[in-house]
Amino acid sequence: MKKLFVLAAMIGLSTAAFAQDATQNKADQAVSETKAAGRKAGKEVKKDAKVVGEKTREGYDKVEDGTKKGAKKVADGTEDAYDATKKEAKKAKKNMKEKVND
């Protein structure tokens, strides 16, 4: 009878130990999966941040180019306006001389 109780106790202890091992393995697996998901999410965030940085740089370059083109057009327009004003001033001066001489 003692042998039967000892055998039953051994079976109970081994079952409990096996159940504890299975639970620990499941917990370890869950931790590993969570770490892997975290690493994957981190890589995606870095990739997205890099894309955002590149797009920001492209936008900056386009704005810079547009500003330079706009400044050149303004300078050209100003020069044309200056030339036109100078031409008109010469005409006005000539007309005044003619009127004075008449």
C-alpha cells in the first residue's frame, strides 16, 4: 500500500512539474513573440522616419528652388521696369527740350 501511495505521489509530482514546465515554456514563447514584434515595429518606425525625412528634404529643396526662381523673376522684372522708366525719362526729357526750344 505504501508503494502505491509513493507511486501516486511521484505521478502527481511529475504531472505538476510537467504542467509548470509547459506554463514556463508558454510564457517564454510569449515573451519571445512580444520581443520580436517590438523589434519589427521599431524597424518599421525607423523606416517610416527615414521616408519622412527624405520627403521633408525633397520638399525643402523644391521650396528653395522655387524661391530662387521667384527671386530671379522679381530681379528680372525690376530690371525691366527700371529700363522702361529710364527710357520714359529720356523721352520726357527730350519732349521738354523740344517744348523749351519752340
